[in-house]
Amino acid sequence: MPSNIEIKARIADLPRTHVLVAAISDTPPTTLQQRDTYFRCVNGRLKLREIAAGEGELIFYDRANTTAAKQSDYEIAAVADPQSLKQVLQRALGVTQVVEKTRVLYLVDQTRVHLDSVVGLGDFLELEVVLRPDQSPAEGHAIAADLIRRLEIRDTDLMATAYADMLE
């Protein structure tokens, strides 16, 4: 199962954070509109991400709720008909939460840097250090720690939970 090392932080100054991330990014930013529908799940979390008309991903992930950088194990399946799948999963499992956000995605080496404006919650930064098959979680933690420093993220800004939990 693929893994990454993640952090989530509240950001007070979105324009400043854009400048900091853009200065170290390997790519220009990509803006995405996303709707994540969370379903009841016994182990970990299960969400259907609607990316664009007719495009989606079913994502399962499992990670601890802690403010520290944490390992997240995940599986992603492309979905050709997210609306039909959402109806089936809603009937079978029940919906727990819907999260709508505008995500600006930057890539810094092997790290996905997300600047998220979440409806009802505000602005956040997420780091996902995508671990390579030959990398240890310790290496991912070191990369995350370096980026936290470079992006001026304070310990008091770090968040422990998923957006869905914050909306409850």
C-alpha cells in the first residue's frame, strides 16, 4: 500500500504562503475544485473525490489524528462515473460529511503542497511527502520537517484532524 508523510496547518496569510511555496516549487500552481464525500467506514476513511465533470477518485486512507507529521497509508482508484458510485456508496454505507474546497497544488520534488480554501473552515496548507518504495518513513519525516521550516509553519498552526472532522 502506498504511503506518505502528511501535515496539515491553518494559515493566516494565504498570499504570503503562496509566495513562499511558489519560490521553492518545481511546477507552476494548478487550481482544482474538489468535493469530497466521506462514507461510514470501519477502518480508516473512505471518500469519493469529485474532481471535474465526470471525473473522480475513490480514496481509502488510514492515519493517526495528531498534529505531528504522520504516516498515511492509502489506496486510490480512478472513477469514471462518480455520481453513480456516490449513490451506491451512500445507500450502502451512509454519508458522514461533504467537504468542498478550492485546492492550489504545487509540487516540490516528491512533495505535494496543497493550499486549500475549505468552505466553512478557512485556509490551510497540507504537505504530502509521497514516499518512494525504497524510502523509510524517517526520510519522509525529515523532508516534511525541512518544508515546515522553509514555509514558516509554526507548531501552533498544525492541525490533527481531517477537514470532515472539523466540519462536524
